[in-house]
Amino acid sequence: MRRFPQRFVLVGLVSVLVLALGFAACAKGEEEAETATPTATATRTTTPAATKTLGATPTRAPTKTPKATPTPPPSTPSAAPPTATPTPQVTPTPTAATPLPPTPTPSAAPSARIAFFSNGGKGDIYAINVDGTGLSNLTSSAADDHEPAWSPDGSHIAFVSRPTGNEGILNEICVVNPDGTGQTNLTNDPANDYYFAWSPSGSKIAFVSDRDGNAQIYLMNADGTGVADLTNNPASDGEPVWSPDGSQIAFVSNRDYECMFPDCSSEIYVMNADGTGQTRLTQNPAMNGDPAWSPDGSKIAFVSRVPGSEEIYVMSANGTGGTRLVESSLAVEGRLAWSPDGSRIAFTWHRDGNGEIYVMNADGTGQTNLTSNSAWDAQPAWSTDGSQIAFVSDRDGNDEIYVMSADGSNQTRLTSDPATDQQPAWSP
């Protein structure tokens, strides 16, 4: 509160004329003052986003591959150990929609950064502040770089890199510091290394490689040392995802079918972080994939695809209690994204004839279209506090990075350029 200067003056003049002594008068004054300096107004200069000059637009997946007051994530219990392999019990899609809780004003930290892939002739990894300032190219090189993912402590960004014109036959897994320095090839192998996942501690990276002839899941230290084949079988294994406590890895395998990806049935498996205890969780002759652990490690959501139907299920981490959340003849695109508090799931759905960002409660109720427009909207990614969602949209003519409140309001474009911008990933 501003206080204005005040001054009170009391002047008393007492003169006593002493007849006998001729005593002189004395004056007594008292002055009391209190002064406060007004508060200065801070001026912030916003640095405009840098102009980027960015290669051929990457091929999209066939079908063109959400804000409640955030609740601190529950403590992470150890994931339930693999047990038997029961068949998920399918239950009807919930019909009573539970309204989503009210959403507060976006509160993602102003210092939050979003890494993304941009292709204006070749792919590079960029980063931008959540307010659209501070755009920077982190991997300006001759290679095509894509699929950025922050380490849990925010000290590094891992990504997949391939030589320009290689058509994806040879990929490497690399890391770079958030300021673009220290770019390092971790795999450095004449094989196809891709689809990686940081361990929750940030000390390990699981990834897929065909270095032994077929796609297997490997593990390495965060510096690229100590590479080990975890799955080690003649089938194809992929899509590794860590449990929140780091004790297990869920993955996809076609080892139960005599066929090859992608035209093949596949099942969700889980194994210990050292590759032991490999256990089949689903029992369903469909293309089961895109596994996603709930933040507390108690559940795994996944997508099940058969000709003419794409459905979202959730099951306990040991494979029991399978429940269908979404039943649709229209495409469910890309990975599922749990909110940080585990109460909701965001996903891309073509129910309205084009890709839209939907969010639903963890039990399948309250399915809500957040983007609701005629463009393609996809690849939702939650901010760490659950207040915002970054996503990709081509509503302005080409793919750009957008951000919105978790209830779909305040949709704001962050990038604006002729390149293809995709795969947003929030800093921790």
C-alpha cells in the first residue's frame, strides 16, 4: 500500500518575563515526520521470437498420427509384480457422463519450455517459452532430428536423429543440453535405434533397436554405456514405457503371432527393469498398443485396434480388470496422455470427422471435445502442473504448436512459420 508523506508541527513558544532577574524566554518546538517512498513500477522487455529458417514435410500417420485445479500426484507405489495373464473383462462404455471439474486460470510456470520438432526442409529440435518467446534451434545440423523428450531433471533433451535422405532406415538416439550445447550420439551403431523412454530417475534409457536382426527392447545408461538386450527373442518388441517407480517396463510384442508389424496382432507385456519376468497382460487377438501407465502406477491404458474398430481400454498393472473406456469405429490417433494427477486422459479422436483433442475422466465418463474445429488437432501433452495442454494444429494452414487451458479455453498459437511443427514436449 502506498503511504503519502505527512508532517505534523507543534510549535510552542513560552515566554516568561521574570521581573526580578529579567529571565529570557525559551522556545520549545517539536516536529514529527514520517515519509514513505512510492513503489516503482517494473518494466519487462519481452524478447520477440527469433525467425527460424527451417525440410520435406514428414509423412503423417495414416490417420494423422485438456483445466482442473491440479492435485499433487499421489505418492508412487511400486507397480504390482507381474502375475498371471488373465483376459481383460470388457464392460460396456459408461453412459452417464460425470462433468469435468472446474478449471482455474492457466498457471504453468513462466519459465516452462516446450521442445518440439520442426521440419522446414529437414528436421531440427527447437524449444520455446510457454508464452511464445525465446525460440531457439537446438540441433542445427545436416541430420533429421525428431521425437524430443526431456530428461526427468530437465538437464537434457533426448531425440532421434537420422542422416538426411536416409528414409528412416538408420536412426540414432542423441542428447543435447537445453541451450543447444553438448550434442552427443548415445547409440552410435549401424542399426535402427528409435522409440526411446527415459527412466523416472533419468539414469537409464530404454529403446528399440534392430541391431540383432529384429526389433528388440534394449537398455543403456544415460551416457550411452552399458547397452543390454532386455527382450532377446525372435519376435518383434517395441513401445517401451516405464512404470512411474522405475521397477517395470510395459511394452508391445507380436511374439504370440506369426506375422510382422505393422500388419499383425500384438499384445501388451510387462517385464522387470532388468528384462526378467516378462509377462503377457492382454489376451486379445487385436493390435494392442500405445501403453500408458497411470501416474500412480496402478493402471495401464492402451489402444486396441481391429478392422473397423479402435477402442481405448484401461486395466490394472497386472493385467486384471480390463475395462473399455472408448468404443469407436473411428480412429484413435497416437499416444494416450494421463493428466499429472491421474484423474483424466487426453487423446486424439476422429469422432467428429477430423482429428480433435478429447479429454475424459479416468473411468471413461465426461468425454469432452476441447478443440472443436474443422482442422486437424493432435498430439496432446500436459504441462507438469496439469493446468495446460500443448498440442499441434493445422488450423492456420500448416502444423503449428499451440497451448490451451486444460478445459479447452485460451487456445493460443506459439509458433508461426511455414515449417511443420509437431511433437511438443514440456520441460519438467
